[in-house]
Amino acid sequence: MPRPEAGSRITQATVDAAIRDAAKKVNYEHPDPECKGLSLRVAGKGVTWSFRGPRLGGKNRRWTLGDQTTAPKEARSRAWAVRSRVEQGIDPQPLVIEFLTGLKPQEQLDLRIENRPSWRWEEAIDRYEAWLKKNKRRRSMGDSLTTLRNTPELRICKGRLVCDIVREEIEEAVEKVRLRGVKTHHKKVLTVVRRFFNWMSEGTRRRETSVPVNFLLGAKADPPLRNVLRRVFNKGIPDTLPIGRALAFARSGVLGDQPSAAIELVMGTAQRRHPVVAMTSRDVKPIAAHPGEFVWFMPPSTRKTADRLQSSDPHQVPLVGFTVGVIEKLERRLTSSPRWIDGPLREAEAIAKAKEEDDKDFELVPWDWYFPVARPRYKGVANLQSYMSESTLNHNIAAMPGVVGVLSPHPMRRAFASYGKLFGGFTKGQAAMILDHLEGEGDDVTRGHYDLDPRIEEKRAMMLWWTGWLEEQCAAAIAADTMLDMSTPAKRKENFER
């Protein structure tokens, strides 16, 4: 049979003819027109399927995918699988070995003779934690570490070298998380694990970890499971009655001083939970033009957007209306605390004084936190942060009848923007001055670098309307449910006895 023409389709008959040619010591290569890079190579030693794919690591590579016993259809399937790996920057060698020997990647690792340098899973997470502490926000760090350490489906990685973990194991673990039915959590797990492996594969660590570049490049999480019975909370503009009830509950005294004050500030400032619980005395300054009122200088460290853009300018929010009373109460409690450390008094001096007085119960509490953490979450375990957890606010709101399931801190911000336009006279986009940490001017170079007017008067007018409107909703909620009226000791006693 003459040598096949270039561009002709490779069939089983073509392979049979190639076997006969190899026996006659004929040498040639027949490219497959249906699969770029795949060719049938004929030499005196036999017939093989060869694949030459895209460059990997800056080098051209050729892989043998089978011999004359491999059918053309199977050879093309193998070539496409190898090409997919190479295009993702992943070394396809374990896959090629599986094609030729039938050994799965994990079985190949068990037979491996060469021991590559690497880290155990737990050691890698500890090193990652040390790096995150230096380079990332504390909240992001805690979230990532919790996912890596506590996700049940990732237990398959415990005690193993990170270079021995294969991509399929991670993808299968993510799929198991999805099948648990926790909406979108599997996407978060994949994102966290991908960042973790990308960090280990960076040039400064690759020699120590032996983790390939782009280990999880292209890995995708399937859509979450649909649950037709799942109730959808916190969508749309929240009703005014739950807003009024939430403020009434916060003022009733049934929640405790710290959660009550924090909830009032979340509502009265329309800010997120974390900046509120992380407030310090240093962040609040009086407004010279309006005695008795304050401005909250929210630092970039508590703002996601500003932290990512390396902003050093604080987001300024006027504290007016009932928020003034909350701040004054917090200041009085702060300065009257027996553990309060005055600003000029250094921490070392406070510790030395406690030792001198043999105060065995002394604990150094930062002098300026409005919501200092009350106690360790677990006995013998130090707190990750010095201030109250923002989850405390959600837990307390969840205990409010007529509020839980309808209102939470984030929908309060929707209420501010929506009711502000409906009743407060806010213009289009004006709410961003309060809600957006970049005050709606993220792409405005002039505003960001030259026009540094904080627009306090404009913001103050907005917040005066907002706090006044909240007072009206609180009064309406109390009128609708008199048990919320805790304005006097007699009323409080009467309602508790009921």
C-alpha cells in the first residue's frame, strides 16, 4: 500500500496499513487532520500515536499517547485531554502515564521513587497564615484559614504533602460541598483553595512546595442546587415597621449595653457592621460649626474598597440626632471603666503599675475601643481581635420578634438610599456620599486628589433627615405595640410583668 496522502483522514485501515509499513522498515509521519498536533508515526520499531501541543513552560514538548493497539478515536480523545491540560499550564505527564499504564495519578505517587521537596498540608496552612498576617486584612485572613482548616471535604488533604494533591481531588471536594446544598459556599471554597495553591506555586516558594504553576487554572464550580422551598429574605426595600421595631428593641435595654449601642449606630449611620464595632474614641471628633455634634472619621483599615485601593483618606460620616447621645454614653462608659488606659499613659506603664499593685486580674484593654471584646470566645484561646464580633449584631437582631427574617444590617443601607429618595429629597446618587466608602467618586481623579472638601454640611443635612425619620418609625412601632415602650421604669416594669 502506498504511503497515505497528506491531509487524508486516519481510520483503522490507515493504522493497519501503517503496521505493515513498519514491518517493512518504512519510516514516515502522518498528521491527523481532525486533531491538530496529533500524528501517527511509523518507524522500523513500530507504530505510535504522538502529540505535539502548545508550548509548556516556554518549551515545545511531544508526548507518546499510545501504540498500534490504540484506536484513532481514542487517540484523538487523549490528545484533546492533553491539550486541555497544557493550555491550563498543567503538566500532563501524570495523565499520559495513566493512558499508557492504567495507573491513576494517586497510584503513581505511591510508586514514586524521587522525593520532591514539599510541605505537609497543615504546615502549608501555618505558613500561609503567617504570610496573610503581614499582607492581608484580618477579616479576609480569618475567613480563608477557617475554610482551609474546617471544611470537612478538605480533610482528604490532611497529613499529605501538597505536591501529592491532584487537581481532581480538589474539584471532587468542591462538588461534595455543592451537594451539601449550602448556597454558593462551594464557590467560596474553590476560590480560597485556588488562592492558596497559587500562593504556594509562586516563584519564591515553588522550589520548597513543588506545586505546579496554575494548579487550579480553569477549574469551575457548578451552579448551586436549586431549592424551591427556600425562603428568600432581605430582598427589596425593607418595610418601615421592622425598622421602627429594631430601633425600639435596641433602646429597650433587653439586649445589653454594647449590642444595643452598636445596633443604634448601625441604623443611625447606615454603615456596615464591622466599621461600627471597630469604632474607637480617636475616630470621633466634634464639629466645630455645630457644637454637640460629631464627625466619624472611618479609617481605611475597616473599608474594603479603600483598603484595596491603598487609600489613606478617612470616610467622614456626621453623627447627629440620636447618634450623639449614643456616642456620649459610650464616651462616659469608656472613661469611667477601671481598666481604661488614658491616651498619654503608655501600655508599659499601665502593666508596671498593675504589677506594683499586685493586680493578678489585670488585663490590658485598649483604651479607645467603644466596643471592646468582653471575654475570649473559647477558654484559653486568645481573641483574633480586640473588639466585639460583628456577628453579635446579627444574633441580637435575630432575637427580635417582628424583625428577624425581614431586616438585617445590610438592608438598612437599602432603606437609607431608597427612603431617602422617596421622602428625604435625596438626588440620584447622593446616598453614595454616605454609603460608598469612596463617596461615589472612585473614578473622579480631580475629586480624589485635588477637591478635598468633605462636604460635611451636605452630609449633615442628609443624616439629620435620616435620624429624624428613624425616630418617627420608632414612635410608630411603639404606638402599634405598646410592649416596646420602655421609656420609664414604670413602663419597663409593667411590660416585663406582662
